[in-house]
Amino acid sequence: MLTKTPNQCWEEFVDCIQDFCSATEFHNWIAPITVAPESAETLVLVVPNIFVQEYLLTNYEKQLLNFLPVNGKGKLLVEFRVAESKKVAPKVKAPPPKAVSHPSLNPNYTFDSFIEGPANQFVKSAALGVARSPGRAYNPLFIHGGVGLGKTHLLHAIAHHITRHNKRLKIQCITTEGFINDLVDHLRNKSVDKMKRYYRTLDVLLVDDIQFLQSRLNFEEEFCNTFEALINQHKQIIITSDKPPGQLKLSERMVARMEWGLVASVGIPDLETRVAILQHKAEQRGFPLSSQLAFFIAERIFNNVRQLEGALNRLAAYKGMMGMDLNEEIVESTLGELFQTVASGRVSVDNILKSVATIFGVRISDLRGSSRSKGIAFPRQVAMYLAKELINESLMKLASAFGGKTHSTLLYAWKKISQQATSDERLQRQIQIAKRNLESL
């Protein structure tokens, strides 16, 4: 027997869950659920549709088990019932369907404000090609990369360009969460057909963070149907994600659709690009940043652009409040907790590869591989140089850690980098960064 009424159990769960989710999430997924009046020992929850039930069980199973009744095997004593459609009087003509979650485009996210470097040159060119010839250049265009590297910036830049130069085209720029919330709202209002008509008459669809569609099969199916309808009409689709299509937990059908066109990655910006980003954004904020200070910051914050922006915001606030000119001492005291180093531990080839890969914006697997392209071969030689300099092991053992290279290859790399570093200021700086990252090991 329950010691509390079904309503009390549900109300306690709702009170708790409000602290763990956003207002939008609560409004769309939790608030519409009610307790059926006939609930007795088994709680009966009335949901507007099967999607809400699926979302509740998938995302809040642990909390449900803590608050709601369970049987002897620890299973929820909960039944779900989909609410019946209510017969209502004829309505006046409804306004045209719209995407209620459509975010306004960030006015600062344009192609002009996107700082180009070796790690993002290709993807920017692809994005510009799509913006100039939607539906004809690369379709779909799939942009992937880590957090804070500029995926959303490029997405909004494409939308801005199309809006300015193709005013007659019907475009929609939306997050994946926004698409899901849009679908839920239309399901609740019994107007899914309106939503389908709206999305399938678009000329350009831009969707941010498609990874949030993972493990949501019903929503994925509706998105995939929309995707195919637009592609078949030669309409442009642009998608961003934190991973390439093949690494997403989506259906083979969806992955295949996204790989139809062009898949392009946004990499970690190299040192010079980070310096350019810092100086450009500092100028936008109204305070100049010297090259010396820009290099000082860029050498110590290197994971993504968002962290660089956060650092500039702190410096701008400090300068505004204190009215003092910036120098390295002030920058270090203000930004010290943001500065990055490789995790402490014994110096190893693995940690050297990790540090070099971050500095040069390449993958560790490429440094261990056999590619002879300059963009990979040179960082690999720097890593080999550092390995010989910092690790007291035989050349043969060190070389084998680089994907089975020979000791003569490692020795050649060490000599080349040693000689080049005597006159190459940029290389000297890159080596200093790598060594400083490994100092605590």
C-alpha cells in the first residue's frame, strides 16, 4: 500500500525535478502530465502523447524510482494513458505555422568576423560556397568539431549571407532541441501536419547540435523524413555536430543521409590564429591588445575560441573597473585559473603527442601515422624532437612509440628541429609552449 496518495507522490517528484531542468524543458515535458483520478495503488499518469512518456522514462528514471511507488522487484508501479482528443468548437482560421523555437541570429556571427586559419580554412570555404549557392554547392553540408570552435558561428554566418543576398528564400535556423520542442508543441496542439508543411516548404534548413537527436528514435524519424523531403526537392540543409556522422548514435539511414554531401571539420586554431582572434575581439570590445600580451594569453589558453572570449571579457571588466593598463603580471593574476597545462604525471610520448596535437591542431592518431603531408609531418618531427630531449630512453624505443618508426627517422627529426629552432622564432615559441605544458610532469 502507498503511504502517500498518488497525487502527493507525483507532486513531490515535480517539485524536485523543477530544480534540475530548464523552464522550457519543464513546460514542454513535465507540466502537461497529470494524475488520473482513478489512481489507487498503481499510479496512472495521463500524457498528451507517447513522446512525452518516452522522454520522461528515458531522462528521469532514477528520480522516478526515488519518488514514485515500486513493486518488490524495484520496478515502477506506474501506468501511462494517452489523453483522448477533445472535441472543440470550430476555430477561426489559425495563423500560419511557425517554428516557435526559432532563435534570432547572432549579429556578430558573420563571415567577416570569422577569423580564418589552417584549422578552419577549408570548412569556412565550404560554408561560404553553400551561402552563395544554396542547394547547388554541397548538400547537405555537415560541420563538426569540438565545443567553442566556431560551428554555430559558421551556421549563423551562412544564414546571414543568404538572408541578405537571397531575400526570397525561406530559411529556418534552429537548434535540435528547438526542433524537438517544436514537434512536441505541435503534437500537443494536434497540428503536426502544419509543422510538416512548414518545414517541408523551406528553401534552407540550418540545424545546430544534431547530436542531441541521439537515442530519440521517434524524433529522429520525423527529422529524417523532413531531411529526405527537402533533399529530394534540392533544398539546402546545413547541420552541425560535435562528432562526424559515423560516430553519432543514430540510425544507419540517418547517418547515410548526412554523409551524402560534404562532411567538414572545424579544428583547434593554431597559435597565430588564436592571437589574431584575441586582437580582433579585443578591438571589437574597444581596448587594444598588444601582440606581446596576445601571444602571452594564446600560449596558455588553446582549447577553443570560447575560452579566449571568456578571457577577454575578464580583462575588459578588470580594465574598466581598475582603469589600469594591462601587463603580463595583471593578465596572469586575472586569468591564471583559465591557463591550461597537460595533466600532471610522468613525461611520456603519449603526453608529448597530446601536447603537440593541441598546439598544432592535429590528431594524435595522425602523429603516429604515416602521412607525409607537411601539416602532419612537421608536428610529428617536433614531437620526436621533444621525446629525445625530455625522455631518457633509447632511440629505438622512443621511435617505436611513434607508430613503429625507425630510430634513424627519429634522429633525423631531432636534428632538423634542433637546427631550425635556432633561427625560427615561431618554432621556438611552439617548443616553449610544449615544454611549459610538460613542466609539471
